[in-house]
Amino acid sequence: MKKNKNSDSPSNRLWKFFASVKLTVTLLIIIALTCIIGTVIPQNESPSADSLRYGEFLYRIFRVLSIFDMYHSWWFQFLIFFLAANIIVCSIDRLSSTWKVIFKKTPSFDIAKLKNSCKEEFTASCTPHELKTLFLPLLSKLFKYTNMQDRDNGFIIYAEKGRWTKLGVYAVHFSVILLLIGGLIGSYFGFDGSVIIPEGKSVKNVILRNTGAGQPLDFEIRCDDFNVAFYESGMPKEYRSALTILENGKPVLTKNVIVNDPLRYRGINIFQSSYGAMQPENITLSFTDRNTGTALRKKISLGEQIDLPGTFGKFTLNKYLHSYNFRGHNLGEAFAGTLTPPNGEPEEVILPINFSGFDKMRMGSIVISPEDTEQLYYTGLQVTKDPGVPVVYSGFIMMIIGCFITFFISHIRFCVEVVKKKGKSIVIVAGISNKSITGMEARTKKLNKLLSDTIRG
């Protein structure tokens, strides 16, 4: 036999390599192992935390191999691309033969194989010619394809439907390709970042999780208000951010965002992820004359200096303290200021927010007490973009359809043979399916009963 000259060409060998099922299995095993590594080794943590966890030597090796951001690494994306190419070539390589079977005008039937499968029979008093006029129209309605052949002592009708179900496996292949392509699109063109916005402020950039770099947005996100509700135990019950999207300085969308209820705009998802208290900048203070009891209330900002009435001089609010320790006790948040008499030395004044009478211990002629602090919060948002999501969803839908076709819809073939014997007609119904033998037995019995009932009716 003459060997094809092109059978061993480089292009042919490359095609056979990509059409190999062994390659598919190998790639799936490699990807599964790398996913295990990506699960065991925390992804996108701070470099200092990674360095402490693994040591300087391993940290540098993992950093070079992009192990800490594995799913965005060039080699993982190459594996995904390689697998997609493998599946495409495998499908094309086998599709031509399947295509010929599906769209063949006159399919071949193996009568011996059919008769050795599910089989039923009954006897009729009608002649084969009479049965032919009854059976052929009925089977033509029930099946996509029918073919009748006359025999010396009767006839045989071949019928089939569901040849197209052989495409179910290719629908599954296509769904996997869509999932892989969707993942690559999200990896290349999407991002996952976070941003902190104080109440009343807006931002146009987010910080990427994997690199720490800034990612500009085509619009502004403004936090109009933030509210947090607590349980009796002090645990946060719900925190809610009132966000506004600004385009060219004009509001275009407003939404209250809570956990698991994000704001979506132009393919970008904005999730509520955290919150925190900001350093207060304004406080209302009460200045009380120790001798007369006369009190003066004044709202003052950090860095601001105010004039006090009479001979009390000036007061400057210098800084905010997250915590203040007094004689071994933590008094919590406090403000520090300076009281400057007209002809005296400046005196430091500490004003714990939770202890309004603390300044009395200073024994000065004026007592300063904190009364009302404007507590502002910031909202922490997770901002993500994944343009591959529609492709991934399409892949899942296609996979469901493909699996349903592959596992639940059968390619069914029947032959109905009528043989004249001793003045009667023997009807033999035989069927075969590429799935579920039990189901095919039930179909054969059903068709057998339908044909016998047709004769009686």
C-alpha cells in the first residue's frame, strides 16, 4: 500500500499532537495541580507577609514564577490557551466523520445488530401489503427518516431519529472553550481592586489587589453618606453606603450599597467590603468660668485658634489622639490643645472625648469640656471588572444544553419487518439506541403496541 507523502510532514505531526486525547488529559492534570498550588499558597497578599511566611530564598523564587498571583501569570494563561487549542483541534479532527453520519441521505442499517438488540413481535391476519399501507405513513410521522424495502415474502421498514444528538459532545467541547476564553478575557482585560472613600468625598482611581498600582476609572464614585447599625452585643449588623456615580461632575446613578447587593455600572461591580471611623476634625467645646459658672460653647476644627472672652486668652486645637494613657489607664480618644493666657505661658490641655470633666483636674480658671464630636466614617469598596463574565455564562448554558443532549437524548434506530407465514403476517419490531438499554426496551414495547393497535383500530 502506498504511503501518503504528507502523512509525516511537520504540519501533520503538529495537527496529530494537538488532536491527541492524551494531551487533553495531561493538560487537565497539570492545570489541576497548579490550581492546588494556588489554593495552598495564599494569592495577592502583601510582599512582607509572603517574605515572612516562606523566607527570602523561597519568596524570590515564587515571585519570579508569579506563584503569588498564579492565575494572572503568563504560564497559567499559556496552559489555558494550550488546552483551548487542543480541544478545538480534537473537535475539528473528529467532526468530519460525525458530520457525514448525521447528514447522510441514506444511512446504512445493520439488520443483524438490530435483531440482536431489543426485539418484540406479534402476529396479524392482514396481508403484508395491507400492513405496509398502515405502517409506512405512521412511521413516517414518528421518525425523521424512514426507508422501506420489499422482500419476497413481505417487507422491512427502517426508521430512525436523533442522529443530530451526536453533536451533543461537540456542544460540551464548545462550552469548555467558551469557559476558557471567558477566563482569559477576564484575566487580560479585567481587574480586581479596592478603594477607601470618606463620607462626602469622591475618587476616580482604585488600587489593584495583585500589583498595588492605581487603576483609573472613566467616572467618579462619591460616598454621600455612610450608616452602620449594631447588634446589642456591639457587633455590626449592617453597614450601608450611599454612593453616587458622577460623569463629568454630574450625577448619573445613585444607589445604597450593602453587603451582597453591589452597584453595577458600565461593566464594573462595586461591592461593600469594609468600613471604619475617620479621625474627627471638628468638635464642640464648652468653656466654663470656674468662678462665675458662665459657659461658652464653641465649634472648633483641628489647627484652628479661637479667642476666648475676658482675660482667658486664646485656645488652639492642635491634634487628635487615637488613645490617651493617664496614669496607666487608657482613656480612649482625645484631643490635645493649647490654652494661651494674654500674659502667661502656653499650657497644654488634654480633652478625652469620653471623660468630659477631665480638665477639672488641671485646676485652671477655665474648664474646657468636649461636648459633641462629628464622627465621620469611610467606606471600603471592592471594585471589580470582568468582561469575560458574559462569555463564561454562555459557556455554562452551552454546557448544560450539551450535557442534556449527550446524556438524555438518544439516537434511536428501528426496523419493522413483516414476514408472511402460513397465511398470516409476523411483525417483528427491533430497535437499538446509543444510550440506555432499559429505556430502549420500553420504546420497543411501546412501538410494538402502537403498531398492533393500529391494525385493530
